[in-house]
Amino acid sequence: MSIVVDPETGQLQSERRSGLANTHIIWHADQLLALEEGSHPFTLSPKTLDSEGYGHYANGLSGPMTAHPKIDPITGELHGFGYMSDALGSAGMSYHVVDQQGVVTRSDTFTAPFAAMVHDFAVTRDYVLFPLFPLTFDFKRMEKLGSPFAFEPQAGAVIGVLKRGAPVSEIRWIEAPVCFVFHYLNAWNEGERITFDAIDFAVAPNFPDTDGNLPRFAEAQGTLTRWRLDLATCAVERTPLLDLACEFPRIDDRYAMKQHTQAFLATASQRQRGDGGLFHEVTHLNLESGATQVWDAGLGNGVSEPVFVPRHASADEGDGWLLATVYEATSQASSLVILDATAVSQGPIATARLDHRIPFGFHGSWRANE
């Protein structure tokens, strides 16, 4: 990311048109978009993957857009957000809505309670949630810590709640338990009772605290957790859902923004120092029964985020396939595996092997052939 200086204020700002576009890739409004949270979406040719530049709706965005926008399966709208929208280190945030034709219908800015890294957010049928955890930003830390970001629990944690369609001036900031979340599985609401599932960490993994101490090994393991937020009372409750180190949660995207019953994750039942943070399993969790199915790619190997593909348009929730890449340590090469999402423990039903390694990535999507 390149940095520019505002000639009037002297503030440092990221140049929104020079990001790495390396975090996620989605299909929306007939565009294949590569995303990273500090920039505007970058468009690729869907057939050749040639670069086509910044998306045709990027001119309408106030500030950056997250790598984790939420697409409403009913309306086709894309909901996105950005943090540090004013300048690096600012508490400015932005909220974007883009309709299914790619027209920006709103792109508003607001000020959060403090400046922090906000990697992901959540959307229900009626609400937009902006959870803010204390991975705070301060340029003065650079000399001591080598990074302006540090986990600062004394800053607290809050969840911004906005009614869909309401102005950002109506965001309510509700106090939340101090922890850290990179990724959300999904969210829904029943009236003013909001539920969302997230991967909780005790502290921000891979980042120091304000004294320069890195997280202890146990603190750096994520846990799938259900959050319940009652807007009437501002009460927040958390319940662990899976006693297994995990990350990169995915659902059947047809159930986005409403109650889901199936979850797919990258997991590691065996974890040890020096494993590079690799997840060696793909896990299917039935949230109604609590039953799990696990496919183990082998300790030392690394699976990617599992991407769900429905068997057909009217298939039941979770009836389909999972796509994941697998790095094989012994061959130092990668494969694409296809798992039956209803029978994950049976292992791959197909494997496409490569003679080289696919560099580790973060997120992916499935686009049906049209």
C-alpha cells in the first residue's frame, strides 16, 4: 500500500488505488473483484484473470472497502465498510451499499469511539454491526514495537449497531467483552435480539500488547463462539460452540443474514508451537445437533478456507460440496480437493494435484457458470 500526504492537514493517507488486492475475491454486479481492506475493489477479467483496474463503482466509495463485504442473497445488495477512512490512525469509518447492478446507493462516513483494525463486520436482515475490538493504532509505537498496531484491552470493546436504511448518525455503540475477532460466520436477528457467530481470540493473535509482549500460545487459538445481543437491554452473552482451534468459517451463502444451521471451518485438533499456524483439517459442524464431521489432511499439511458450493439451486442448506486447497509438506506441492459437504469425514471425492505449491491465501468464492 502506498502512502500519500494530505497537503492541507499533513495527515498520512493510504492511496486507495494501489493495494495488494490479496485477501478475498468475489463476484458482484457482473464483476470479478479482488479485495483488501485498505483499498477500493480491483476488477479482473472473469475469463482470463487479466487486470481491468478498479471497479466501475469505486468512484462512489468514500474511503476504502473491506475484504469481507456481505452480499444479500435476496436483494443482491453488497454491504461493505472501511476503517481509518479519513487518514491512517483516524477513528473515521465508512459504510457502503452497492445494489445488484453495481450502483452505489450510499457511502457514508462516521467516527468510531477509537481507531482500531476492523477486519470484518456482520449484517442481518434488519441491522448492520460494526464490532470494534482494541487492536488500536498509534504511530508513537513504531520505535518501540515496530508496528503502530497493538492489543490494548484497557481501550475496551464496543459493537456499533445500525438499523439497515437508517443514517449513520443513529449508530448505537454497545459495550462488549474484550477479546479479538477477525472473522464472522454469519448473523441474524429476531426483532431486537441479534445473534452472530464469530471466531473469538483472547487477544489479537500475531500482534503485541502495548508493552511489546506477543500472545501466549494458548491465547493465539481461535474458538467458534455464539454472541447474543439484546438491543432492549444492551446485554451481550457469549457461548462457545466448538472446542477446537479453528478459523476461516464459512456457511452456505444462500443463508446469509438469516439463521443458519451448518458451518464449515478450517480446524486443528493437533496444534503445537512451530506449526506455522497451519490448519490440517476441514470440519463440518451441525449447529442443530452439535455433531461434527472432520477430514484430516494430515498433521504438517495445511488446508485453506473451505468454500461451499450448493448441489443445485434448490438444495437443502449445506447439501453440496466443499472446495479447499491443501499444501502437502512432504511433496511441497498443493492440491485442490472436493469434499461432499454432507459426508466430510469420508474424505475427498476428487483431487486435482499440482506439481508446485500454491502460495497460502486467505479467502475464496464460488461462482456458478452462467
